[in-house]
Amino acid sequence: MSFFKQHLPVWLTAIIGVLTILSFFMPHPLIADPAETLQNWAIVIVASGYVLGAANVLKVNGEDVARRRTNWPYKIVLLASMIGMMIIGFFMSGGTHFLDAGTKFTWAYNNLYVPMQATMFALLAFFIASAAFRAFRIRTIDAGLLAIAALIVMIGRVPIGQWLTKDLPEPWQLPVWASWLLEWPQNAAKRGIAIGAGLGVMATGLRIILGIERNYMREDKS
Amino acid sequence: MSWGERLEKLDRRWIFLAVGFLVLIPLLFPFKLPIAVSGPARRYFEAVDKIPDGSTVVVSGDFDPASAPELMPMLTSSVRHLFRKNCKIIALQLWPGGPPLVDGVLHSLGDEMGKKYGVDYVNLGYKSGNEVVMLAFGTSFSRTFPNDYSGTPVKQLPLMQKNDNFETTKLLVNISAGYPGTKEWVQQAQGRFHITMVSGSTAVQAPELYPYLQSGQVLGLLGGMAGAAEYEKSTGVLGPATKGMDAQSSAHVFIMFLILLGNAIYFARRNAQGRA
Amino acid sequence: MGFDVSPDPGVWIAALLTLFIFSFLYKDNPLYKFAEHLFVGVSAGYIVVQQFWQVLFPNLIEPMFFQPGTADAWKFWIGAVLCVLLFTRFSAKASWLSRFAIAVIIGVYAGAKTTGFAQAEVVAQVQATMLNLWDPAHIGASINNIVLVVGVVCTLVFFFFSTEHKGPVGGAAKLGIWYLMVSFGAAYGFTVMSRISLLIGRFQFLLDQWLGIVRF
């Protein structure tokens, strides 16, 4: 039984991983067709994963309501809105046409989902300003370099940077400095990080395929 | 309490209020500062403009409402630019929150510019799976997306009968908010399927994409609302990105002021404590 | 400049929810909490519906049940079994069965990521770093190329921890840190731009679609 529970999944990961790598180099149908089938399976499994996550949201928040835990009245709002969206989407919006213009589901998307998600992220603008005042401290030369680069990019990439320095010779204009900074020294550091990260991902991918790394097989016992 | 101490202990809600005003006022009373087109944005425009008229282009709108202010103007300008060149568009989305936004742009510009759905443009909709979708899509458009956004089998659509993989397309336009996005398209599709691509991305992601621009993996890059405004200027149709740049400028100047003020207070107090 | 307030109740709901969430800036309050929980519920419901109609139905259910004569139907049946196995995670006794579905995902992603990163992040990037370091006819381009190549090498030296960062290696690592600081500063500047843009977008909605004061 231990073979089916422990070893077979690891062997499957290895075979599937090797097949996917080989499909990069070999367009032959013997490799490419099974690889495409596996990709299509992965697509539907990921979709099921989203549904699993939503089911978990129902379970966890349902328990919170049942046991009257902190903020439980708000959890009723959560559950009601979730179930409401599902009813509208499955039964009241024309099936596969559920996101067409004019459906009830699209109305909910445009007037509930869009404004709330957009505003949640818009809050960050205020916090970044507050953090700039209270936390951004230039204590070392390195931090000073960071600050100078940040200020050049922040002002140089918006119209006011062009307007403030428009009468200076072109090499002295802020947008030119910002562009140079982005295309050369910043680029170099990002490329160094990309190469390093690429080597790391290759190593981790091979570790997973070879079965050395098996943390993904651990189950959540809670 | 000295001014320095008072400012250090300032309730952050005053800063929030100042940011709110400094963004609101330029939106109501614009300064109309001129916008200069940067190198990467010009290269984006030229890469799109250079493809032969009537070509088939894949447009991947990988974003959601949280990034819409930066990316919707890019998508709108790109689709308008492509429709002007009578290009055919095959659109897909890899972020669950974005499909209706992309569909709205396609249909409104399609109606405005006399384009016919199924012949001039198709919206394939969304698939989960991130980079695996890119791999499968590159192999066969129709096997990955058997139906379009509204559930119509793609084999019934004339545009999809002539295009089933990247061999018949001339360009990939990727409007990207993060993962999955431009990085994944470069990793999974650009090299493997030999496609040319341009990227419009959020400002957060843009610095990471400069290595791809310099290496030629991406031919042009729009970064954030500034990049969107530059592309709007290049295409000659000014929109919300251009109108937001004055507010962007004033907010940036304010944040620069906050950084300098915060550090000035810090150094003044440190010197005072050192003397004491 | 006048008001042209929207008569659409949907726009009013969107505007009020926007203001509820902005109220968090003053302090946490019941209106914000209500909007926050509504958002989570609406998002979760939206995702389930979308995954079903745009992924599971066309790619699995329709070929299995609504398209007789589908070629290689067995592939769809195995896919369906794997999807169902994922849900065994809810059972303590049967959760080991979900490992098969996870094995497919991990195998495909590990393979895809390994080759993708190897080609795009290592080979292509190293190739693009092999630049002409000295061309007397183009001094400016030569200096830029030197800046780029030195930066890439020094950044990689900084991340190489198998040798102590002393002497020439230490000097290169120090220069690498400076390059990294410049890149973090640029990233910070762009992050500020991004966050402010999101706020501009929300204000444009309130001023244009809700109050009709300005048209964008």
C-alpha cells in the first residue's frame, strides 16, 4: 500500500516532468501528443483546484457562523454573497453566455466585483505615501543610492520631470537620466537576478522531478 | 514639542488627506503638462505599426480590475491601432478577473470601427492553468479553447478556421499585470514557438521586463500609466491615461517631498541627540 | 463644470462600495468590514461560476456528455477522475488519493518551468549580455555596454556565497550591491507610480461615471 500512497505519485511526477521537458526538444507525436494531453489535464485540474478552494471558503466560514466566532455576522454576508453569485451564474445568466453584456452576472461583476477589487488596491496609494514619510530612512550609502534612483525615476518618468528640466541640454534632462538608469544599470541588476533565479528554478525543477524534493506530497492534517 | 517631533508624530490620516487632494485637484483642473514618448514606448508603437496590414495578431489581456487604470488604456490603444491596420485579433485571458473588461473593449471598438465578430476578431475567453495554457495554446488554439467567450464552438468562427497556432500569426500583444503575464509568455511561448511580442505591463512589473527588451525577446514595452499615456499620444487618441498624468505628477512630487522631509527631520533629530 | 449624476442604481452601488472601502483610511468600521466580506464572497462565487462555464464545461463536461463521437474520449474520463480525486483532500482517510492529481500538476509545471527558465532566463539573457565592450566609433554605446556587463557579473558575484566576499571578490560583490540598490530604487519609483495610478482610476470613476463632473 505504501507503494501506491508514497512512491507511485512521486514516480508519476518524474515521468510526467521528463515527458514535458522532452516535449520542448522533440515535436514527434510520440512525445508531443501525451505532453499535450497532460497539459489539458493540468488545465482542468487547476480549475478544480479553484472550486476546491471555494468549497473550503464555504466550509471554514460556515463553521465560523455555526460556532459564533469573531465577526460571524459578517461571515453571513460573505456566505450569502458567494451563494448568491453562484445561483445567478449557474441558473440565471444564460449558461455559457453568463458573461455576455446585459446578463445579471455581468451586472454583479461590473457593480460589485470591479469597484471593490479596484478600491482595495487603490488604498495602497495612501499607505505608500505614509510609509515614504515615516519609514524611508537613508541611513547608509546603499540606501542613499536607492533613494537617488527612486527619486530620478519617480520624477523623470512623469511629465513634470520633462517640464522642470526642459530648458536644460538634453543629456541633463531628468527623463533622459531616468531612461538611462532603467535601460543600463537597473537592467544589469535585474538580469543578474534573472540568471540567478533561472538557475535556481532549474535546480528546484530537477529536484522535484528526480524525487529529491517531496514537500508537495505532504497533506494538510488540519 | 519641537516642530520635528510634531511632524514625526503626525497622524498619518493628514498624509492620506493630502494625497487625496493632490490627486483630485489635477483631475478637476488639469495642468496639461506635455508628455514625451520614451524609447520603449516608441518601440512598442513601431513594432505594432510595422506588421503588415491585415495580419492576424494574438492579444492576451492578463489583468483584472485592480490593474485596469494602467492597463485598460494600453489595451484600448493597442486594439484601436490594430483595427486601424485592419488586423485580425484573437484574444484570450489568463487572469480570472479580467475577461469581461477585455471583451468590453473588443466589442465597443469593434462596433465603433465596423469590425465583425468571428471574422475580424474573436474573444476566446479565459482558461485556468497559467503557463500550461500558453504551452497548450501554442500547440493548438482550438484544442485549448474549444469554445469562445460566449460558448460558441470556435470551429464555427471563420477567423479560427484559418488560424490554429502561432505559425499564421504575426505578433503577440500581451497586456500583463503580473503572474501569469509577460515573463511566462517569454519563457513558454516566445522562444519555443518563435513569436514576436510586445508587452504592456503595470509599473510594478515593468523594471523586470527591461532585460527582455534589451535582449530582443520583447520588441516594445509600455510601463504603467505613463507608458499608456505615451502610447495614446503615439496613436493620436488621447484617453484616461493622458488625463491622469497631471495627477500622477503632483502625487509623485508630494511623495518626493515626504521622503526628503522625513529624512531631514530624522537627521536633524539625530544630530541634536548627538550633541546632547 | 457641473454635475451630471448617474441615474443607474448599479453605478450608485459601485460608488457607495468604493466609499465604504475608502472609509478604512479614517479607521476600521462596520461599513468597511461589510464591503470586505461582500468582496470575498462575490469573488469566491465569481471564480466558481467562471471555472465551471469557461474551463470545466468546454474542456471536460461538454466533450464527455454532450458531444457523442468525441475522439479519444478516454482522455477526458481520466481528466475527470483526476479532478474528482482532488476533492478527496476533504477526507482524512482518502486524502492520499489527491496526490495523483497533484503529481500531474507538479510534473507538468516542473517540466515547463525548467525548460522555460533555462531558455528564456539563462541562455537568452547570457547571450544578450555578450556585447561589444569597445567600439571607438560609438563611445557612448561602449560605455553603456561596459556598465551592463560589469553590472551583470558583479550582481552574480554578490549572489555567489560559496566563496568569502573578500578582496577582489568582495569588491565585485560590493559593486553588485550598488547595482542592486539602483534597481531597487527604480522598482520603488515604479511601485509608487503604479499605486498612485490605481487611486487615479478610482477617482476617475467617481468623477466621471458617478458624479459626471469631468469626462475622461
